[in-house]
Amino acid sequence: MAFADSQASGIIDYGENEAEIKLASAAKVGDAIGWSSGWQRALGATGGIIAMRCVAGEDGATGQKIKAYFGKVGLSGTRLSGGTAGAALYVAEGTDVGKYTETAPSDTGDSTTVVGYMISANEATLIPNRNVDTVA
């Protein structure tokens, strides 16, 4: 089964460095969040990179304040599936804002920053701000 991020039914098992942020776009629990004229879902695509800075701790609409985690986060539930234990995670590209992928982006200029690791098929440890931002 291939890795998939449904962006639904995520559970935060633990989160470090909690803070309140005001969303510039809607978010779901576990979304990768970055800053670009406000807190919004991260994206790893060339020309539109929004680097991950934290993880959404709850669902929220545009303009709503939510809790977010700027430190290590444990994500489980049915949001992630088909993962490979030990695989690195990256912020997804294209139209998959806020999602994760096990496939390292390879287009010139894509974000290749490792933002976490799979623990099992549906559990991940996310580590925003741990690694230096990198591009392909």
C-alpha cells in the first residue's frame, strides 16, 4: 500500500512548545503550517515554498486562533496510511498544501527539508524547525 495523507482524522498524541496562532487559511489537525503573509498550510513546491514552522493542534477556519506546536509532535489516527517505518517525511508539493509525503521532492527549487519520520504505517514523529531549510 502506498503512503497517503488523507488530511482527516489526525490525532496529536503529544506536542511540544505549544503556542496560539491566528490562521490565514483553514487547517486540519496535524497540518504542516508555515508563515507567508500569515500562518497557513505549508507547501514544498518550487516558486511557492511555505516552509513548515509548526503543526496544527486542532482544526481551524481562516481567521481563527488555534493551538499549534513548534516542537516535536506525535501524529497518529487514520490521517496517515501506508507509511514505511523509518522513512523520512517532507512537506508535500503541488496542490497538497499542509500534507506530508515520503517521496523526496526532486524538481529544482523544491523544498527537501526533512520534517519528520514515520514510526509505523500510520504514526509519525514530526520535527518542525529541527532541520535547516533545503531545496533540490
